Amino acid sequence: VFLPYVATNDTPLWWLAQHGLSTNDAGALADTDSDGCTNWQEYIAGTDPTNRASRFAVRSVTAAGDGIRLAFPGASNRAYDVECRSDLLDTNGWRLLVNTTSVSNVVLEVTDPEKGSKRFYRIRARLQ
């Protein structure tokens, strides 16, 4: 068993090289496409660090029956924690709404049953 060669934040050197980036910490920490996400964050999200249009973001928020539906892109071998809270100043922090995984590049949809209440959401991507 061989451990992969990685830069900061466990960004594989092969992935940096595959995208034509410097295979060191500077390459992982750079924001090559100037989209506001560092290259290591793009690795975790499964987006292309050389394409500004390829970014992890909520695509739509729509009413769905008695709830609210959030749609966002999923990438292979990633897990997503969808968290919510009703007040950004609340000291209780974020509450896990759902944990979901993606096996291919698809748009994932998550429904929050609490329609009508003020809510803030965040989605955290992780490698599986």
C-alpha cells in the first residue's frame, strides 16, 4: 500500500498536474480561475480549477409541496452535508438537514420540510 503524494489540504499532486497546475502547496492554495475558491477546494468539490464557470453553487431554490427544494451539482465519490439554521447569530450553530452522496456528475436535490420559515443553508462537500 502506497500513500499518495499530496500538497496542502490533501490535494493529490497527480490532480494538480492533470490540470496543469504547480504540483506543490502554492498550486493547491492558488485560485487559478479567480472564482473565489482555491484549487484544493475545487478538488474537494469536484470542479475544474481552470474553468471559472465550473464551480460549486446552489443552482436553484424552489417551492416543493410543503417544503423548499435546493438543487446543486454533485461529483463522483463525494458526500454532501446540507445544513440549516434560522438565525446566523444563533449560538446553537448549524443543524444537519441531510447527508447525501453522489456517484456521478448529477444535480442533487434536497427538500427542507420547513417551508415558510426563514432559513439559511450551507452545503459542505467531502471526499468519500
